[in-house]
Amino acid sequence: MSTAQHPPHGHHDHACTDGCEHHQAPAGGIYLISPSSAVGDPAALQRACQRLAQQGFKTTVDRAALAVHQRFAGTDKQRLAGLARAIRQKHPIVMATRGGYGLSRLLPDIDWRAMADSGKRFVGMSDFTAFNLALLAQTGAVSYTGATAVADFGGTRVDDLTPALFGELMRGELEILSFETPDADPVDCRGILWGGNLATLVSLVGTPYLPRIRGGILFLEDVAEHPYRVERMLAQLWQAGILQRQKAIVLGHFSNYRLAPHDAGYDMPEVLKWLRRTVKVPVVTGLPYGHIDTKATLPIGKKVGLATEPGMAHLVIDEHHH
């Protein structure tokens, strides 16, 4: 499994039980909203607030964050109202409690200009990819993908590195994310970092909510998608002309799928071989991102650098040297 080089690697325990004091304050507070699926366990959201407080983040939970309507965190109208409240409140960071499904049907009704003009830093993952990409396509504004409240701060045990990487990025301290890569193609480039959940991104092809990015660095992950479905989605992006316009394709983790006997040796490594053979764009594997315990939080829409050396890749998030 990939590890981010910076900060030091930790094992499962409570996030930041010591040595955190010097990190307090500058990142500001977090407003928690539920724009997708319903939160299954309110206690997990409570734990997330406590853990975020340990990291120095004050939290406010939107009044409809625990609403339930069918599989959703409230009706479409309620979830849209939560987004509208999020840009009027005082905290600088707006974080999704969880992913799931539900943002796709809201995209035409969101005031994207108001979202961008609010200056809020929006953070989420999975289904939140639809929001990240639509915001970028409609306004050019940067947002963030990676940590979400329940998955990354609300468990009975929490990975050490995920909250640390989230905090570093929010405070502007993360300059370079280095990670192990078993077989990256050689690459040294700069471009707009964009992507997220593969299935969600593919669902935006042909809509006004997919950014049109040339010379970008596209990163992708997915969960519970069989390798043939991953390949089919990548084939769609290739046949739509999207993959070959990028400077690099960076793959996070494709987790929680089950092979069948008739796959007969067809697995993710075969998909990778097909991708490299078909799309003549450098591929980098091992990005610590996806539906996994240890994940980086990444900016979507920001110009970054990417360089590889044998066994390692370096994503240059911030080139300002302090």
C-alpha cells in the first residue's frame, strides 16, 4: 500500500492525541453538510466533530445533516438548502459528512457562481466528485477531495495519516506529496490536477459539469467496481477523447471488488496493461487516495507538478518555498 512520505507514518489510533497544539487555529472552522446519502450512524458524526476538534477545527453541523428521505440525506430541496446555508455561514471550510449518491440530480439547481464567490473550501469524496468537477467546469474554482467526516474522522478507530494530511493541506503546509509507486511510467510535468471517483466522473461526460481540461493531471479511484467495469469506463473516457488530452493519468486505489472464476486471470494489472497499450499517456499508480484508510486530501483545479523516479512519485502541490 502507498504511503505518503510526509508527515511520518502512523498506525491506527486516535487522530493526533499529542503534539497537535502547534497546529491549532490557522485552518479555521468546518461546516458539515450532507449533500448525498443519509448518514447511517449519528454517533459517528458526533465522533467526527470531536476528532476534528482535537485537530484544532471548530465544527458546526448543518441542521439538516442528519435528515433522511429514502436513501438520501433529505429531499433534494433540503439538501440544496444545506448548500445555500453553507456559503452564508462563517466557517471557511465546508465538508461533506459522506458520499453515496445524490449530488448528480442537484447539479442544475446549484448556484455555482455563488459557491465560487463564497471563497469557501469545499471538501468531500466519492459522490462529492460531481460537486468538485461541476464547480471547476462552471467557475474554474478550486475545491478539495479526500477526507470526509464520517469515513475518516467518525470511526471507532481512525488512521493517523489521513487527518494529518487533511490538516496540512488546509493549513497550506503540504508542499509535496510523495508516495511509493510500483511501476510508474517516467513523467515530469505540470498541469491542472483534476479527477476523483471514476464512475461519478464518467457520469458527467457530455454534460456542462465535466471540466474541459487539456494537458491536465487526471487522478482516479473507485470502489466495488469489477476490473472490467473500470476498463469500460476508461474506454469511454478514451473514446470521448479525454484521456489522450492529459499529461498523466494517476491511479489511486480500486478497492472492494470480487473476481469471478471466468475472469481467468483478468484483473486490475490487465486493465493497466490495456490502458498503457491503448492510451499513450504516462500512467502513475499508487496514489494514496480512494475508499481506503490512508488517503491524502487533494486540490481539484489547481496547477501542480508531477515527477517520478524508480519506485517513487512526487506530486508538487505547492511550489511556494517558505
